[in-house]
Amino acid sequence: MHPVAKAIWYIESHFGRAIALSEIAAMAGMSRHHLSRRFNEMTGQNLNRYLRARRLSEAARQLAGGAANILTVALEAGYGSHEAFTRAFRAAFGTTPEAVRARRDLSGLTLQEPIRMSNLEKPNLPAPRIETLDAFTIAGLGGDFEPGKAAGIPALWQRFNDYFGHIPGQAEKTAYGVCTMQPGKPHFHYVAGVRIAKNQDLPAEFETIAVPAQTWAVFAHHGHVNGIAATVDAAFRTWLPASGRKIGAFPDMLEFYGEDFDPETGLGRVEIWLPLADPMTKS
């Protein structure tokens, strides 16, 4: 995985807290000077300005959604006071945080979207293991994303990780990403969650997904998690057509993150699960 791609992933996974350029550079395996230069060469943007713009853009989204406390949004965006946040917000968007919250609308604001870096290397995809599992329930935070524009998913995981380990009914230290296409809509729904027992007293912002009993093709993803899109692509475009199997009814795909997966580094056990229809089922 290219160091700049690692840097982008780290920013998207951690901008909800204070992170220094030296920390990003260490994770990317480069000096601050070389990372800043390579980031500018590959993206056309200044690294520090990109980090600041991403934080302010996510803050604007929270405000447009009706955030109850502007100071809390300011602190999460890395600003030590309401005043400092307001100055930076006005400089970026030409309006105040209060105005955006009042109108509940992002129109007219030029937001910094996550940079998406395609992994051009084709992964060496070993044959999957085939497993048949009973039904289970996943609970977590969800969001809608457009195909090819899923670079905001790490930010969803960043919010979800604040709950991980404290979720009622969570029995395992593993996590799941649930991906389902929305019929008739140009986007897919993604949920970052954990496996739970049913009928738990969950946070109000959580949603639950009942995953049916079925057979899965389980692919191991190797390397940094930022390259997961290439493994997914190979599973769907290479293995699935050659296998003669069909995708099951629901969900479209699962990501599985093992106990050793480290959200700080993006390394550890990651798997892609494709649900398989009964081979006797006619298409």
C-alpha cells in the first residue's frame, strides 16, 4: 500500500481526535517532509490543509444535521474554543456554525470530500473457504454511500469505535461491515457493527440487521485495510463468475474484522464474506 494511501486512510480513521503530522508520517512510514511532498504531488493538496478541511467539512455536516452543542463539535474538530472554531469555519465557508445549524442545509458550502486512491495492484486471491453458518444479528452505525465513492466509510468506523466493547449484548471482540445495495437507488447502505444477542437495549442511533442462515464464500484479505476494495473487486469479478455460483439474497457482502485487527494501524485479520445462493436455485 502506497504511503500516501496509508496517510489518507489514517486521517479518515482518526480526524475525530487531535493528530499531528508526525503521527501520520510515522504510520505511513515516511518523514514528515517526504510525506508532505508526496501527498502534494499525488493529490495536488497540502496535507495540513486537507486534514483541516476534512475536519471542518465533517463539522459542517454535524451542524446541518442539528448538532445540539456547537462547542462539542468544535472540540471534536480539533479546536480548543468556540471562538477559534468559528473563525476557522467562517474562513473556510464564509458563514458561521450557528447559521448552518439554523438552516439545516449544506448548500453553498464547498466541502472537502475524502480523497479516494485506487489500488492499482491486482491482489493474489487464494481460493475461499466455504462455510455454512446459522442466522445472527448485527447492530451498529449505518450510512449511505455511492459506488466508487466509499472513502467516507473509515469516518463511520471512527464513530463506531467509540462504542466498541461497550455495546449491550456484544459477546465477541470481532466486528462486521455489512454492505447492501438499495433497489432503485444509486447508493448502497453500509453498517459498521458487531454481532449481538437479540432484543438488547441498544443506543438510539444504532440499527440492527438480521443476517439469515446461509452459505458463505470467505476470502482472506492480505495487507493494509485500505486495499480492501481490490480484494472485493477480485472476489466479485474473478472468482464469482468462474465459480458458477450466484450471490445470495441478503446481504450483498460482509466484511469481517478479527480480534487481532488494529484500527490504529489498519492491520490484522480481515475477511470478505460473499453470501452464496443454493446451487440448486434457478437464476
